Amino acid sequence: MANIPHKNNFDLLRLVLAFSVCLAHLSEVSGISDFRPLAQYFYSGLAVDCFFIVSGFLIFRSYTRSSSLLSFCNKRIRRIYPAYLTVVLLAALLLPFLGSVTDLFFSKIWFRYLISNLAFLNFLQPDLPGIFTANALQVINAPLWTIKIEIMFYCSVPLIFLLLKNRKKWLVLTILYVTSVGYSMLFLHFHRSSGLPICQTLAKQLPGQLVYFLGGGGIYLYFSFFQKHCLKLLIPSLLFLISKGHLLIPALYPLALAITVIFFAVSFPYLGNFGKFGDISYGVYIYHFPIIQIFTAFDLFRGHPWQTFVLLILVILSLSALSYHFIERPFLRKSSHYRQAAEEHSA
């Protein structure tokens, strides 16, 4: 079992990534010119790739530390679903009031939205009639598509470990990596040649995104080697990313990104206990989009965008903290990292 430093930067990293997605969406959704520079510095696609890498590392670790498959599934459901259920229910129950379309309640499309989103099938009904119709985007909570992918990652882990059993790990991981990259590149080629948006969407689904998850998971499986040679691995990875070498050799991009992300998380000097007040990064990630949509729908950014920006961040932080302490934390086991981090702070 990999000896991961107890003091690491995973909590900080996830918080930074969650707010990166938030700021990228603020520029995209609000349409406010003052926020356009944010799009130059924050890219949601990159942040999501990094999230999947972190997830691969930590979920592989969780699986190896679980006493059984049932225990592993139980931990994952406890962490993901309570807050996810809450954000879907809040949207279904409150947004018709805010949009003055209360006749939506219990209609066929309302049930379709509720059931499909609760089942992680957000693409079946991402919006509701009369909600956010004046906004640049009508989708209620765009980031939720990644939760579906995350759940599929969890389901793939037992199969991946079954393939790794009694086989050369590096060979199995390489085959899976190449297959994932090949799938993604094939559909991106179809998108460029046909112009069909569905091809680009399919490229981002599980087979294509698996390469990032495998990047984090693979480093966990070879963590001793990674720790011993991390600087030798980091320098060419950074040079590759900075020089945009991924445009020439896109297949190496997920690996270079994984090395860089995990280096910051476990090999970079410890920057503090950012989990001492609980893990609000998940809340920031799943709550921010509908909040931005509401602010935009009520035209709150007009006139004083940056003052309203401060209010927006305070609302997101407050809701995320409330969600963690009153919805997420009660479902976590006492052995959970997040509860232990908070206890260390209070001790």
C-alpha cells in the first residue's frame, strides 16, 4: 500500500479547482464584459481534467483501503449522493417559484427533469421551460454531467483491479490508457470532419475521460517510484505543458498533467490544513452554477459587477459550508479524512 504523506495539498487543490470552474462559468453565463478576462485565466475543461486525476489517485487509494466491495460502494455513495440529491431537489422545488412558472410542478417535464437528474442522466433533461430563458445558457446545472462520469469511474475501479490481478500492472494500465486516448481522438476527428456536436460530446464521455482517472490511479499504484523520481518526471512534464507540446503529441498530455497535479498534491511543500472546516469544494462545484444563473436572471451584476461578485462568492461559500456540515458530514464515517481534519483543527 502506498505511503501517502498525511500532510498533503489535496484539500487545497480541490478547492482551487472548484473555484476555477466557478470563475470560468461566471464569465460564460453572466455575459458581463467586466468578467471576460476571467475566461483567459480560468478554463473549466482543464479544471475538470485535474479533478479526474485527483479522483483517480484518491479512489484507487480508497479501494485498496476498503475491507470489501460493499464498503467501497458505501463510502462513495455517502460522499457523493446526499449533496447531489439536495442540489437537484432544490432546483426542482425552488426554481419554478423564482421563474414564476409554478404550473411546472408535477408536470411530465418536471418529473422528467427530477428523475433523470436524480439518476445522473442529466443530458435527458438539463433545463426546464420558463427557467433562465433570458440567460445565455438555459441549462440549470451544467457541471452535473461530470458527476455521472465520476460514478462510472467508481464502477470501473473493481473491474480495473480485476484486470490488474496477477498481470503486469504497467502493461494493463498502458493498454487502457492507449484505448482511452484512441477513443477520444477518434471522436474528435469525427467532430472536425463532420462538424457534428454529438461527436465532441461523445469524446468527453467515460472512455475518453478515463485516461485522466487512470493517470491519477496509475501514479498511486506506482507511488514509491513516483516519489523517488518526482522531480525527474515533473520537469519534462512542465516543459511539455508550457510549450503546448500536447498540440503535437496529444496522447502525452494526460500523463504530463497527472504528474504535475499529483506532484503539487503530495510532493510540494505542505501549505496548510484546508480541510479543517470541512470539505466545501464539492459544494462549491455543484452549487455555483444555478446560483450564477439566478444572479444573472435577476440582472444583479448590472451596475456594480465586482461588488455583486463578492456577494456571489459569499453566497456560494455559505451554501457550501451549510451543505457540508448539515447534509454531507452526517453521512460520513468517523474515519473519513474530512472529519479527522476538522477534529485535528479543534484539538
